[in-house]
Amino acid sequence: MQIVFYKKTKNSPVHEFIKKLQAQDRLRIWACLKSVEELGFDCPRVQFRQIRGKLWEIKIKTANSGYRIFYVTIKQSLMILLHIYKKQSQKAPKKEIEIAEKRMLEVLENEELYHA
């Protein structure tokens, strides 16, 4: 599985968010993403859940908290990470889903940019 970060300009919002986390959480998230790259959807370190249509989320637990990363897949083996947030309630906040859906539509409209 190839993982690519959504980018609007030069920076990726997901990458920037992860860089600002405490070292322990940051390392756990990177390790989980590496496992997803290596094992795909059979990765035992995370949970995958469909949100709506083509929008899915990866659930990652750390010692300090839980994080959710929204993504969309293009083809079978390309995952685009769209948005990340720190889990604070049982349900995904509507605002977070709306951000991810907006980015997903951009990605799907410009899918050819991600097939490189």
C-alpha cells in the first residue's frame, strides 16, 4: 500500500499536524502508518472504518490519546491521507468530516495527479 499526503499548497495538513505532536504520539502514528504501508488493510495495529462513501478513517491509539486520520483510496494500492484530528468524543465531529470530504472531492477531481 502506498501512502500519500494530501497537499493543497507545498505543505500537507496531516504531515504538519503529526510534526507538532509529542514525540511519543508522533512515533506511534508514524509506526502505524508504516505498518499500513507494509501490510495494507491487514494491519493489526490500527482499525479502519468507513465514514461515508469513499471516505474512510484510520483509528490510531497512543499512550496519551487517540487519533483519527481520514483517507480515500485511489486504485487498490494508493491511500491519500486527507485530514487528522485528536479524538475527543465517541462520534467524529461534523466539522472534521466536512474538511475531509472537501479534500476528498479535490483529490477525486484531480486523481491523475496522484497516479505518478
